[in-house]
Amino acid sequence: MADKITRYFKIVEDEKESVSDALAGVYRALQKKGYNPVNQIVGYILSDDPTYITSYDNARSRIAHFTRDEILEELIGSYIVQNKLDREDRS
């Protein structure tokens, strides 16, 4: 007779990669393949055409996890913080 034991299965979700980390990886993959990373990423953002991003080192898959809005938000937010444009003191 079959055991009447309930077995439990727990799915462990992978830690989600940040937009920043994904962009850094995509940038490096594009560089390694000899592309101009800035031009290729801009082309991808403007067109949503994944062929702007190389499949080398899983770059296309990494960037595809994020919407263009999320990517732009990260890029613009980083630019603002890096250039200290978020300060209140405007003398």
C-alpha cells in the first residue's frame, strides 16, 4: 500500500539581477565583440529591437528582462546622481 506521506517541494527563486548589473554586463559583451556599446544600447532603447544587442555572454537575454522604461530610469537616475544634479542648492 502507498505511503500517505505528503512531500513538500519548495521553489527557490533566483535573485533578480539589477538593471545596473545587466547594463554593465551588456556593455562589456558589446565591447568584447567590437561594437560601440553606447550606440548599440541607444539603438535598442529607441527601437526595442533585440538584434542591437549581441547574444554573446547572454547579453540579449539579460537586457530583455527589463522594459525600456526601467532601463531609461536607471540610466537617467545614474546620470543625475553622478553629476550631482539632485542637489537642492542652486546658487
